[in-house]
Amino acid sequence: MHCKPCFKILLLSMIYMNVLQQANAQTCVDDYFQINYTTSTVQYFTTATATPQNEILFASTVRNYRSNTRSGWVTKLSPQGTILFSKYYGSGDFNYIQFTKAIPADKDNYFVAGNIGNVDTTTFPEPTPLTQYGFLMKIDKYGNIIWQKMFGKIFISNLSSGIDDIIPLTDGDYALSLSYSATENSANIVVRIDVEGNLKWTTTFTSDKYSAYFGPARIKQLRNGNLIVAQQANLIDLDHPYTAPPKPGYYTVCMDSKFGTRIWDKNYTYTSALSGAEKAFGEIANITELPGGDISILTSYADTAYIYFRKTTKVINILTDNLGKLKKITAYQNAKPPVYTPSATEVGANGDQVVLMDNSDAPYLMRINAAGEVQWQNAYAGTGRSQETKSVLSTPFGFYFFSFTHNGGSTDLRLVKTDINGNADCVQTPLTIITNDVTPAFQVLDSAVKTDATPGNWYTIAAIGVADYKMHGDIVCRKTCCTDVTDTAAKVDLCNAVSYTLPNNDIIKNTGTYNIVYKTSKGCDSIVYYNVTFSTNPVVGLGPDNCLDGKDSVLLKTAAGYNAYNWAGTVTSNPSYTIKKQGTYIVSVTNACGTTKDTIQVFQQCEFAIFMPNAFTPNSDGLNDVFRIPKTVTNRLISFTIFNRWGQVVFATRNISEGWNGNFKEFPAPMGTYVYNIVMETVDQKKKLSQKGLVTLIR
């Protein structure tokens, strides 16, 4: 046990227990703040979720360094925006990993969903997908992997799939939606799993009449237990693909959550598709069941697409009854286009929603009631220019939303927290939202979508590993009532240990950064970080000797996976080291288990002439007692064999440091002439060398 960090924990606990006993203590989180997070590589933020502890959990994607391949990224923040952990999930088997959503699972664990596969990295500007599969991972509260699964469906070939959404169900199970695309079509799969990822049912939505192109699907469980799945859809008539216009709009299906059967489905199709102007249809931002049983679906569209990044010009609220019958569609526009919504969140139990929007430059928030009427609205131009918004969360302390510069990926992620009325004075600006009825622009059509209950499978894999991902937060502005307190305990280095017990009695088994969080009386956090390293006896190996032979340099390599390598006095985190001249080079690795070294000789030339003595005197006088290959001959030895006059082998070795001591079968061999045969190869193993000769044994 390490006394210093334990003493810190005990001291902090005593202080905060005392504070908690104050009679007039009140809970609060800052009224508003903006924090800018910088990351070590370009990242693509997706969605955030609030945990039961009101922490902020998000799963996203990062671009690998100097590559257009991608890996997963999961981060957890305190309610004050303090980084609790930031983890990178990479793979040697798959070069393209994308995470779309993380949600709480059982206990303090989380589900992380997305897709995993490989891409052709030679295509530009974006790599071409080769294989993509739905991916689900369960992690603990520190980001360590518990298990990983990949989704497959036996009748689908040449598919590219990924998980769009995952939600908890009221009975403890979970529902997921996967979109997949094949050669000429795309469709949607909805599955139900238990908390360990075991499949309960699989339902696939396809169409024989239409070539269907579905956008990402959102899922919502209704109060009666049924599921609503909604997504943007573009249907092309397979019987008249060149004469019948496409049918763009939104597809919604109601499903029985127990068996996965379809109850009803509707396609809300844009009626003016024949006009020549380019249309634009956004993803589903939110599905809400209103108090009377009606259903609200929030999304975006444009009857004439905008010319810049955000193509949509209206945020729309599609209102239906509980059987999908269209009642009204309300549009929300700002003074100038564009406007787009990626996310919305329910507020309270009366059907209110807070909608996150942007105009490709500034973030917006507006609150609407169950009737779709705007309650308040704010813009946040102070966050910076060219902001793309992504996710909004509702908590008892106010609203959180994320944005970043839309330049095809960013290293600058921004988090804004407002009060419960959407106010954040340091970044807030006026906003005017205009509403109008656009119900006539859409009609309800038969989608001709069919369902298939062919089972799918989760394949358990061990494809990815986890490491810390560098991320730093800078406070831009804050109206504060309290602030988080952070501390770092003494580093814990373990040798050949299988587990370690943190001061909160959590048992950990993986190297990483762990945090223990204590709540202050006002709701802020006291966070202690533990850096724990599990080590085994270090293993290093530089391999056989090497040579320059006219090259400018030689790259030396040893085993990867250690924090520091000492290359002849130069300490680096790189397991490779470039040398430019001949000599003897040593690498050493030190961890909690000790130090291991290895040595390599690098020669100027790769081939050495084989010069051998013609006689030796094994008389134990210490002079010329052994017949061996001289140390100046540093080729690689394959075999060294000596024969007597009758062809018997009197000595043989593959070790260049061994020689013949003049004995044969443990008895002195007679004086005379013997034949030797040496087979070698050059230091770089590119050329074989051989030499035969005679040696005289003199006694």
C-alpha cells in the first residue's frame, strides 16, 4: 500500500465530510461556462450522454497520426467539465474504427457502439471502405475494455454496416439500430440484446419495390413499451428508376419491443420532389412521446438546398398521433439561412424539448413546448466562428452542448454550459426564430418496406486495445459558485502483479489513469488521479549484428510497449533508434521489475574474408590451444566442421565462439593433418560464404 496517496484521500474525505454537514449547504453547478478542449490529433466528435451521476460521457472518433485511418475515442467529464478520463481505442487488425454513441450499462459500466473494419488508404481525399461491421464494446467506469463484439447477419453479403443508436429499455435490456449498405441497396436492422450483449431478436427492414437509402436511425421507447424508429429515407422506384422521381422524406416504424414485430410504419414524403431545385434532408435529431400520446420527430430539411456547409434551411417538428397519422409539421427558421439541428433533448415531463441548432457559424438553442411553440431562444456566437454543433444534454443544473470548427475534423472541441433558461452571458447573442406551418409540403405514403426476422449474431472478438488519449481543457469563461479540485497521487508501479486495489476498493487489472471522485457540498468534484502501471520483467532484443555497407544509416529495433528506452544514453519513448556509424550499441529498458539490456555490433562492412591458422598446439600451455575462427571474422556462422583422414567428424558447431580443443570423443586426437569446412553468410544475410582447408594438429 502506498501511504502518501492514501493520506491525501483520507485528508480530502475528512474535509468534505465536514463541509457536507453544514446546515445551509446547497448544491449547484456553475450557471454557465465555456471550456475549449484541445486534442493530440484531429478528432470527429459525435454524441454525448449524461450519466446517472450527471457526468458527461461521449464516444467519438480520432484520425490516426499522419494517416487517414481512424480509431475510437471515449471521454468522461465531470459536471464542471473536468476531464475524468480520455481513452484511445486502436487496433492492429482494423484500420477504421468509428464510435457513434456511449451510454450507461449495468453497475458503473458503459456500452460503446459504432463500426469497425478496414479501408483502402490509397484513395483520396477519403479512404474507400473495404469492410465495415457493427461494433459493440462494454467498458468499465475507467474506460478499460470488458468485452468486444462484432455484429453479423448470415444472409447479407458485401455489406457495410454500423450501429447508429443504442438505448436502454425499461426491463433492463437494450435496443440498437444498425444501418447497412450493400451493392445496390441499403436498409436498417434493429436488434434487442441483454446487458451482456446476447441477442434476443433481429429485425431487418428492406423493400422489394424501392431501392432504399436510409440515414442514421434514432430509437425511442414509448410508455407502453413499444419502440419508435425514425430515419431519413430516399426511396427510388425499382420498376421505374429513370422516370419516377425519388421519394425523399422520413421513414418511421413502430415495433413491439418484446418480439421485434412491426406494428405500423409510415413514410412522410416531400411532395414537391418534381421541382428542379436541389433538396436537402437532415438526420433525425430527436424522438419524443408527448403527454397525450402524440409523437414529435425533430429534423431539418430544405426545399432549396443552401449553397454552403449546412444545406438545410428549416428545422421541422413532425407531429403524429400514436398510430403515425400526420397531424402537423412546424418549421423553425432564423432570419437568414441555413439552419440545422443535430440533436435535441427532452426537458421535464410535459413534452418540452430543447433543440440544438447552428447556421454553420454559431450555435443556437431554443426551447419548445408540447404544442411546438417557442418558449425561449438564444444564439451563442461568442463560442467562435464556423461552429458545427453536435450534441445537447439536459441536466438539473442546465444544458450542455458541444461544437467544433467544421473543417473536416478538428483538434478544438468546445463545451458550453448554460443555466436552466439557456443563458450563458459570456457567449450569448440575440436570436430570432420564425415559425410557420409546412404540413402541406409532406404527404404520408406507403413505404412498401418489408421485415425479415432472420437472426443475426454477435461475434466475440479481441480486436482493439486501449491507451490514454491526450486532451487538455482551457476555461474561456465561467460564472462560478464552486470549482473542481484536482490532485494527482504518487505514481503506482507494480511488478508482476495481477491486480491493484484503489483506495475506493475498486480492483483494477490494467495500466492506465484512474480517478476517484468526491462530491463537495455544492456539487463540485474533488478528483484524485492515480497513474497505475502493471509491469512484467522487461524483454528487449536487438537481434543479430548488423552492418552499414555503404548505407547512410541503420534502424535498430526492439520490443515495443515500454514507456522509455535508453539508447546508449539517449532516453526516448521510441522502440527504434537510427545509427549512422559503426560501433557497439546498447539498449536498456527499466521498469518496476528491474533493467534488461541488449547489445548489438554494427560493422562498416557486411562481408569479411575468412582467414584461418594452418596449425594449433593443444598442449594446455595457454598458447594456440584451440583451433577456432578468429574474432576478426564476424560473418554469421552457419556451420564449422572438422574431419579426420577417414572422413569422420571430430568437431562440429554452429556457435562462432566455440573451437576445437584437439579431442575426439573425449580423448586426445592423434597428431596429423585434418580437414575443416566453414559455411558462413554475410552480416546482412544476403550472401553465402564457404571455405575448406587443412589444419595440422601438433603436440
